[in-house]
Amino acid sequence: MRRVIVAILSLSSLMLHAQANSPAPTQVASNGPAPQSRRVSTGVIAPKLIYKVDVVAESTDASRLLSNDCKVVVGMIVDKTGKPSDLKIVKSAGSTVVDASVLAAVSQYRFAPGTVSNQPIAVPVDLEVIISNSYR
């Protein structure tokens, strides 16, 4: 009985070692090519806003259309240089004039780019912009 236990224990450590060194199974998509994914590691850093334009100062006439403070969510891609691209409104302020002025202001924003293992990458970002009517 002792020999069986010793054999099982020695084989189990070999099996764990073999599983740890084996490559991960790959999935094959039936409809077209498989999507590319990035490996998540400890060296992931999100983009950081380093320059912004005041939306209220840029769109004072448009912000008068709103009765209260409002929130607009802008979806974008922050590229490797820190510039926003592919801007789109995810959550609208309810006014196309305000939405257009928010997009114009956010297109001038600049970011420190996101990085993976100290290499800059393009990162999708949803940015929340709050428009304040505190000038009244």
C-alpha cells in the first residue's frame, strides 16, 4: 500500500509539471478568422488624460439649451500617440448641438497612451464628460 501511495504522489507532480508546460488549447471559429486578443499582464497601464479643452467655454450657446447639468459619454479609441479617434456619442445630452460641441472639444484632448509591457497600444475608452451650467 505504501508503494502505491508513493507512486501516485510521484506521478502527480510529474503530471502537474507537464500540464503547466503544455500550450493552451486554441479555439477555432467556424465563421471567419479567430479574433485577435491581447494577453493581459501585470504591465498594463490605461491611457491618462493630459490635456483637455473646457467644453462649456467652447459651447456656451449650446449649453444654454440644457436646463440642468448633464452627462455625455463619448466612445473613442486612444491611439499609440495619445490622440483620440473614432469618436462617437454613447450617451447623448439630448441635444445634437451639445453632442456636436462635446465631440469637437474631445477631439482636441490628448492622452498619455495606454501601454502593455511598456509598449504603447491603441485602447478603446468610454469617456464621461459633465457639462455644467453653473454660469447662470
